[in-house]
Amino acid sequence: MIATQPTKKELSLGFLGVGWIGRNRMEAILNNTGAKAAVITEPDSENCDAAQKSAKNAILKTSSEALFAEKDLDGIVIATPSAMHAQQSMEALKAGKAVFCQKPLGRTAEEVEQVVAASREANKLLSVDLSYRYTKAFKAVYDTIQKGEIGDIFAVDLTFHNAYGPDKEWFYDIKRSGGGCVMDLGIHLVDLALWSLDFPEIKDVQSRLYHKGQKLTSFEEHVEDFASVAMTSEKDQAINLECSWHVSAGKDAIIEATFYGTKGGASFKNINGSFYDFKAEKYHGTQTETLVTPPDEWSGRAGVVWIENLLENDTFDEKTATQFIKTAQVIDRIYGR
């Protein structure tokens, strides 16, 4: 499925949460590395049954505490509702396990900082499933920027409109989700922009957040389903974000990250409203050069890379951990926290 050479050493993993995302990540890891699924914890019996079709020898544990107590596990893959991510990640790290967690790592920057502190204290690798980093299309855009091919970046336009929105009710409860479409969708694009620009400090954030067309002034009752955010970096780069749930976009989804530089531009964008098919383009004046087109089976690639990193060095990574905090701090500022 994913063009990665199978690794030789067999790592033993625990999987906490095997709904469709957790199962997808598990299958990608099992199919493309030498890792094995030793333990699964999942409250839904149907999800357990589906997961055990791919992990026939995995044993079931009824609680996260029992999972973390398993002595022979090298790492834990966490794919539970957002409210649980920070606490479960900290508990896994304190138990001496490396962690691969779905985003967001925490509902606030404070939670993310606590998880990073636990990773540092345990000296165990912490990774987050920021999956769009691992698409071939965005990697082509990233490489184009890093090589200086489009000059100095002075503006970035980020868009993620999802015509449907989440189907789980907890996404719409800020206490459990941490936020609405920005936390669900925008976080991916904020990460891509900051990563591509080498994580500059953001000196100004102006956000307008809406619920069903009404500007939000309080998040006690509703989370935002539309966001328009203008950010400025310390280098005076303009970073603009729009994201939404349930918007009339005329298609299933619009997902784009476009970078404007002094020598040209580059863009990562979905094709025909797809959530999975992406292309990369490079611009010079009125000319468009296509860099990458589908197919690309990318959805579980971040987990595969985590396994490769684990095999090379399973200890705390200060650089990526700091990136998680910086992104979370920007998200907090978007919410006025």
C-alpha cells in the first residue's frame, strides 16, 4: 500500500481506540513495517472484531490502565476522542511507552505542554498524526519552498471546507473537543504553514469565528463551524486561514495550501472535492507546472514513519515536540485563549 521497505525488527504495539481511523492506522503499520499489534483496547465490540481480523494474535484489554501496564510494549497508538488524548498520552509515556497520537494532542496549549513534559521526563518519542505532511503532494510543495525555488515566502492562503462536518456528537462540545472546525481541520493547515516557514513566531492573530452564520462571542454553548483568520509572522508574512463544517462549498471538500514567494508560487490542493486525492503545482507568472498527481496511498503513512523513527531512536525529540507546542499556541490565540 505504502512505498516503504518493511522493517526487520519486530516492535510490539498497543492500540487504544480502533474505530475507522485507529483501524486504518493499525493496518498501515502492520502492512508496511515489522511491527505487531500485541494488545487492543476498544469499548465497541464491533470495532474490536473488525480490528482483530487484521491483528489475529492481539489480546484484548478492557481498560487503558491495563494496556499501559503491559510491560513488553514498545509503543502505543492512540485514536480516541480528543478530550482523552492528553491524559492518555501522558499515562502511556509515564509507563515507558512511545506514543503516536491522533491530533489534536491536546485541547489547549497547556495540555500539549503537559504531554511534551511527560515525553521529556520519560525520554520517549512522542509523535502526532499530522497526516498531510506525509502526502507526496505536500512534500513536493515543502521541498520546493525549502530549496528556495519560489524565493522568500511573503503570503500563505489556507483553506479547508468540509461540506459534511463530523458525525460524532462530541465534536460539537467544546469541553470534549477543544474547538470546532479550526481544531478539527484548521490545525492541519496551520501546521503545514508553520512547518514550511520553519516555525516563525506569530506576532498577530485576528480571528472571526461563526456558528450557523452568527459571530461567536462565547464558546459555552457552541463551537465554530466557520472560521476566518488572519495571522502575521515575525517576518511580516501574511497567513490567512478559512475553514468550515457544513458549508455550501459546491463539492465535498476544498483543501488547499498556497504559498506566494518572490520568485513564484506553489500549491497543495485536493482534486474534484476529494478528501484523499491531492496534487501539487508550482507557479511562475501565468505558467503552471504540475509537480505531483494521484494516486498516493498516504492516509497511514505518518504511523509508518513513526515506526521507522522508533527503530532508529525511541527517545524524546525536542525539535518536533517544540513544534507541537508552537502550533497549539497559535490555535489557542485563534480561540482567544
